[in-house]
Amino acid sequence: MNAKNGPVPTLVTYRAKPGKEQALLALVKRHWPTLKKQGLVTATPAKIWQASYKKGGTAFVELFEWKDGNSSDVAHQTPEVMAVWEPMGAVMDGMEIAEVEALD
């Protein structure tokens, strides 16, 4: 889909556990600045949306660009990033990650 040596637009949906919405949102808001500080994303700031499902439940959707196709792997080796990612497990029901590509 995307070249390994160029930006990789990524859309992540974080599904909050009931009652854990604010804790998850706080972590999502820390996510991009942490990645940016480590040089893993482009300068384009992340966009974050809140999604409310008709059947109940809340999710947060984040769109950001990895610097390149290797940045995600590097992030898994970076303690500062793991300090954001690890606590997410306790406040999420699940997540989906997709590389996206504009069709215009």
C-alpha cells in the first residue's frame, strides 16, 4: 500500500471500556506528541475524533502519519512510547489499526 521509505497514514480506532473513556482519551492525547518527540511521525499533527456507537460504547479515532514504514517497529522498542501504549490495554475493549490511502 505505502512505500516503506515515505509517510504511512494510519487510522487507529481505540474502543473504550465502559467508564474508562476519559482515561483512554488522556492516553490518546499523549500518543502523537510522544511519537513526535521520538522522531517517529511526520510534522502533521494527529487528528482525534470521538465516536459514539448507536448500540452503546465510545471510541476515539486517531489519524496520524508514521515517518516511514519502519517507525511502528521502532516504536515498539521505545520505552517512552511503550509508557503510553501499555496502560491503554487496561482501558480499552479493543482497537483496530489501518494504513489508509487517499483516493483523490
